[in-house]
Amino acid sequence: MTTSTGDVIGSEPVRRVMGHFVTGVTVVSALDGERPLGITVNALSSVSLDPPLVMVALDRRRFLTPIVRASGRYAVNVLSEDQQAMSDCFAGAPVEPGRDAFCGATWHSGATGLPLIDGAIATLECTVVQTFSAGDHDLFIGRVDVIANTEHHPMPLLYYRRRYLRIERAASANVEGKPER
């Protein structure tokens, strides 16, 4: 299906087409007082290496957005393929324990005090340095204050066309062309 320039494109066709872009799955977490809260997010991007900045896009209608806006801080927890049920829960699936109970996830306070999910393959603790409104989302640019990852970990949880995708077979290859500086 193609749409010519000038036609109004609805959200469902955009969701369908963007679903062809494979993403990792994260839980963005923050504190509401002392209570940890989180939501599944796949709209994460590295923005800059110097200074280290990342961007998360949060729907303004979601409960976590005003908390991140008010606190000016958030953590990103990159999930492994064995954390699919956790991803579903933080996305709002009707399971017990639910999001109000932090999906039953075991967690610890990171160096900045933010809630970090145990078993995540990588975590980033961020301070918001800029916020942009775009459509129905707020884009939070965060300075990465603390990072952690495990050298040996399960494969990441991936999302493709509204389904989880598992890496059954993977081969790596060096990038050809201009070498890194």
C-alpha cells in the first residue's frame, strides 16, 4: 500500500509500516516518591556519544510521562529474551502482579537511586537535559550518568511486527567501508 503526498495517513498504517523496523525492548523506570514505576518502551535511541545522550519517547497519556517530567530522571533497562513476560506486564497486560506492583520484578537502586531491574542485560541511569513535544509523545533527551552491562548475557528481547522476535541463529560480520575513528 502506498499513499501519495498530501494524503492524511492514519496511525494504524504507520504502526504497521514502522513494525517492520526491528527494535530492542526496554523498560523505562522512575521513582514516584519511593515507589518504582516502569513502562515498556521500544522508542530508545542514542543521540550523542560526547556528551553521552539518549532519547526515550513516552506517550503523554501514559502515567510515567509526568513522573519523568517532574523528577527529571529516568532509567532504561534493556531486557533479555527471557524477560518477555516482564515486557508484557510493563506494557499493561492484565497479569498479576501488575504494573502497580512493579510487575513483581526484583530490582535494586542504581548509583543515582533509580530502580534497575535485576537481570536486565544493560542499564542506563539518565538525567533529562531537554524535552521536546512531538505529536502525542514527549521526547526526553537524557544525559547518561551511569551505565552497566554484563559481558556474558542472554540474547536481547526483540520486537518486530507486533510480535517478539528471538534470535535463533546469528552470524556477525565486520562493518565494511570507512573504519571507525
